Amino acid sequence: MDLFHAMRVFNKVVETNSFSLAADSLGLPRASVTTTIQALEKHLQVRLLNRTTRKISLTPDGAVYYDRTARILADVADIESSFHDAERGPRGQLRIDVPVSIGRLILIPRL
């Protein structure tokens, strides 16, 4: 089982409060979402979601797992975006030490 994928699926189910909406959002078949959640619960040996025919709710263990995985997924998204931003070109401050005359005559007019 791909644990990272399972975390994403679980979080999407919690955020949408629906297996069907989570499946649509992730572009997966509903059966795949259900199977992934079942495999995750089996792997962790805890029940994460209370399911009825009409609604889904988090168990206490599910709430803890959701809080922790939401932070992990946010950190991963942040890391990925920092690399995508790096592809756009250099960013930040550039400090150049030059004699005052060169700064006034050459650098400042070009800024």
C-alpha cells in the first residue's frame, strides 16, 4: 500500500465528507477510495471513520490521524511549491559591494 496516497485519499474523504465526492475530486473510482480507506484502517489497526448509509464521521483516532496527516500533506505541498517557484528564476535580495563612484555612475541608473 502506498501510505502517502492513502493519506491523501483519507484527507479528501474527510474534507468532502463523502466517498463519492472524494473519488471525483481525485479522479478515482469510488470503489478504489473505499478499498484504500479499508486498507489504511487495516494497516493502522484502528477504525478511522464511522460510516452509515447517510453520513461519515471521524472516530477519535480518525480525528488525530486527520490532524497529523493534514499537516504532513500541507508540508509536502509547501516543499513542492518552493521547488516550482525556484524554476521560475532566482529570488531574494542580492547584495553587491562596489566603490561609490561605480554605484552612482553605473548601477543606480540601471536600477
